Amino acid sequence: MKIAPNVLATTVLFLSVTLPVHAADTPPPRRALTPDDFYNMQIVTEPQVSPDGKWVAYVVSTNDRSADETRSAIWMVSWDGTQQVPLTNPAHGISSPRWSLDGRYLSYMAIPVGSDKGQIMLLDRRGGEARALTAVPDDIESYEWSPDSKRLVLVMEQSDAGKDAVTPDSTKKAADTPPKPIVIDSMHFKEDKDGYLGAGHNRHLYLLNVESKKIEPLTTDPAFNEDLPAWSADGRRMAFIRTREKGSDPDGMEDIELIDAQPAAQPTKLLRIDVPNQQKLTWSADGTTLALLQGAEVKYAQYAQDRLAIVKTTGGALESLADPLDRGVSSYALNKDSSTLIATIADDGIAYPVVLNIRTHAIRKLTQGSSVVSDVSTANGRTAVLSANDASPSEVYALEGERLRKLTRHNDAFMAQLKIGAVEDMRFKSADGTPIHGLVVKPPDFEPGRRYPTVLWIHGGPNLQDDHSFAFEGYQFKRQLLAASGFVVLGVNYRGSSGRGDTFSRAIFADWGHKEVEDLMAGVDYLVQEGIADPDKLGIGGWSYGGMLTDYTIASDKRFKAALSGAGTANPLGMYAADQYYIQYNKELGDPWRTAELYLKLAYPLLHADRIRTPTLFMGGDKDFNVPIVGGEQMYLALRTLGVPAQLIVYPGQYHTLTRPSFLKDRAERAAAWFTRYLLSSAR
């Protein structure tokens, strides 16, 4: 590959920053993790193998202290791992690297300075500066290259500013026009980050000619939303997802449709399926089969573990591929001749790759061990993945046979500075005898035989899991921060979590705050019995469903001396239509006017707040539509009314997941200070 001179100069600068050389022969002493390390860790995502298999493009994100925002850059690494090359400078909103299939271009998304709309940028591999391929006034949600590399398909949500025309040189700005009332006529009418989902802002597919930059609509029906297009191998057809509402339809399903890749073509419906957590459509090489992911029936949607399936493109029934695993699929890719596929499977605290034979359904597990493998990308017989473990954030790896070979080392120097706590698996039984698994993180200077102040930190979802990955903003990263402050930190994969199969995940159906609390308490009891946890110095906390379970637990058990409830709720009835989970309320809990007793039963933390004695710190973002901060506000006011120590922290302009780096640091510092105040002040 020929690299432009300006790119080479940038490469030297980046390597001089990321690969410091110490004059002394002996390395400096290792230190504990701190909240300031939110600015030191580099987040590696979106690996994309080049068509010739010689390079892997990917995204590296860091938190910029002075700008107080995340900055990202496109990098690539050679297949032998000897060259790591930054292709762009870090900037806000860079994402989605994609190779043209002829290998000539590498494209990506970027938000130009002074704009809030992402545009597609094009890097010519023969050299030169990146150039803008689009300049549209609408939101480009995603895009994909055609097999002949002459066109792109865009998924765009057309705003009021873009209704007149979609042209590359449009300069009309939505900010120049006064706001209008939001007209809503759908059941799914709000979404975290997107806000209220008004009528007339549907997503459609558009075809972009790379040479002329001309954009033409492929789908136009205002009654539908289209998403996740996938080209057939010959470039003549497209598969895509269609719904009447954004996301799933009210019945929890979506249509998969096919269309000729030409303007004015009419789509035909292939089948209708239960919506998975993350969908991906992939054509077989001969165009006869479509691979996809499917979810669970609507009432179990919140406990769904995505399943792999194929269907003939001429129609017919779905053929499930990996049901015997009884585990969720997080990513997959077909090989060149479509005879096998590589998928990553979430399984009991880890995630590993498998090779699945499409004809025989035979499954072969590949690399094992305590790690989390994800984000499969394949091209020209080569496969790249992301992999993380207890002592390393995600990096790009080559998957060769049953072996992972590390390609990138963005965090090696950072991790070499740290002395982190040991992570150990736990196995114990809940009150009813159900086997429960979890992880315990010990302080870096843990002394066997000593009892430690212990924090039970609860993962969200509920259909997520605590796993062996040192991921930025992941559960283990938070636990390591608390462990660095002197706490033993416990993570329990309670019933409802993923990684243990459908029965385990669905065990809490319409029965929130019951079996999960029993599982959590059994984990605490286990650590006390093992002589690790100090029974008089116990804390509890979590975010999202973890915050919700914190509320349930402190209303059920008085042993905790401090709690942190982030983005939680203790009153499902008060959240009906206030959050984005209308399908779960209607299909799992039922209509409130018919099942009022169930809603009131599940609201026991608020309705029995007088049982709570635990000083609690409540947190949340003021723009959170996922779990609105009113859930924390209600519990905060209840505890203050009852004279229980409580504090409410509101993060302005933040959604369900905090993104402003200074707020991430602030949350970590406040959490450590709160638990230190109530658990460590007299713990000796």
C-alpha cells in the first residue's frame, strides 16, 4: 500500500506518543487504577479486514480532557502485525470504516466541524487526503459498499431540512428554521438519544453513485422504516429490515424484504421474524440463502439471546443453526463459499468463537480460556476479531485456526503501568438450590486471611453478564476502580443474565426483584463464609437494571451500609409510557388497568421505602429516555422524607449511558467517596 506523506508524518507523531521509551533499565513501579485513567485508556472497535486480507482497519477512541469529549481516529494494522498506521487525526464522530470491495478505497463516517450531521469520507489507498463523498442535511445511520465498488447504499433518516431534496451540495440547515410541534402517532414514540419519535422522520434506503455523487431513493413508502441493507454477491439485489415503527413493530417483530438494487424497484417480503438484540443480514455467495439473527417471542424480548438462522431467498421456513448451544450469538460472518460461518458465542462469563457447518450444523469451538471474543470480520480467507481479558482491554487479533494472534497493542503501555486486582470465578447456590456463578475482584494488595469491606456491584440488562473483559466503561473496569480504593468487589450473574441459556434468563419473567435478590444475597453470603467479606462493611450498587436491583435489595435486606443506584427505578407503574419499554410493559407485565396488583407488587422499593436504612447515592442523566431519572428522583425524595441519608446527582445533557469524560470521572470519584465514607472510615 502507498501511503500519502502527510499520513506518514502523522504515523511518526502517534508512535512517539503511544510508545514511550524509559531511560532506566528497570520499569517504574506499578500503580493502582484511578478515575483519571478514563483519559488514558484507548478503546479499539470495529475491525474490518481489507478485501486482499493484508490489512485490518479499525477505530481507536480516546477521551480528550481539554475538549471534554470522545475523539476517534481510523487506524489500520498489517496482517503480520508489524505496522500500525493512523489514517486520520482524532476527531469527534469518526466511525464505521468500510473497504470498497475492489480494495481501492477505505471509507468512514465523520462529523464536519460546525455540523452535527455525519458524512461519508473517502480515502484513496493510492494516496492523498480524505475527501467528502456526501454533504447531505440528513442523518446517515449506516452505509455499505456494493460488490462492484461503484455504489453505496445509505440508510438515512430524512429530517424536515432535507425533505425538499437530497443532494450532495445541499447547505440548508435545520437550525435555521424555528421548531415545530412534534406530531406522534406511533406506539414507539420515544427512544434514548433520539428523543421523541415524531411522524415524518422515517428511515429509508438510498443509492449513491461514487463517481457522480448522485443520490437516488431506493425505498420511499412513508408508512415504513427500512434499515440494515445487505447487497447480494452479484450486486443486483438487496435484503433489508422493514418495520412500520422505528425499531420493532408493537408485536415485537420485523419484516425481512428483498428489492432489486435499482431506483423505483418494488420490494417483496421474504419473511417476518421476532426481533433480535442486534440484527445482521448476509447473503450466501450464490444468492440462494440469507443468514440472519432471530430473537425470542415478544413476551420474552428482554431476555432474548440471539439465534443464528438461514432462509432460502425464494421463501420458506427458517432453519435454525446453533440451537443445541442454547447460547446467544453476538457476531458472525460467512466464509467465502458460504459453507461455514464463524460466530462468537456468549457463554458463562466468557465469549468464544465457533465454526459452524451450515450443511451438517456441526459446531466446533475454537479458542478457549477466560476472555471475551467479539466483532468477527472476514475477507480473503482471513478473520479478525476483538478480544479482551481480565488484564487487557479489547485489541484486534487474527484468528488463525484455533489460535488468536495479537495484532494491535494500543493499551499495552498503559496496562504495564497498572497493578490491578486479581479476578476469580465464583460458584455457589442460591436459596432454592439454583447454581449461580459470578466474579470477585480483589484489591491489588489483597492479603489472604483478612476480611475486607465489600461492594456488590450489579450488572444491568438484565440479559447481560459479568465477564472476563477489562472493557472501558465495562463492569469489570468499574470493579477494578473500586478495588483500587481498597474494596473487594463482587459481581453476580443472577437469574435473568445471559450466558446460561434461555431457561436461566427467563426465570425472572414478570417477577422482578425476587430471584435476582436471592441470587445476589447468596453471593454475599458466600464471600462472608469464605472469610473474604466483612459482614459489617457491605455496600451495593449498579446502573440501569443494576440500579433497579439495588433499590430492590436495600428494601429487602438491611445489612448494606451504603448503596449507589444509577439510572434505576423502583416503581414500574410510574414508568409506564415514561420510558421506552412499552412492549415489555404490555407483553410481559400486562396492561396496568388489568394487572395493577402485579405493578404494585413490583413497586415494593418505593411503596415500602420505610423499610430502607441504607444511605444511598442516586445518579442519572437528565435526558435519559431509557430509564428516566424520575426513577431515582422518586427514591431520593422518599429516603430524604424518611430521614435516611441520600444524595441525588444529575448529569446535564446525558442519556442513559454517560459520554462526557468529565462526568465519567466524576461518577467514579463520587462512587469511591460514597463507599469510602460509609465502609472504610472505620474499617481496620
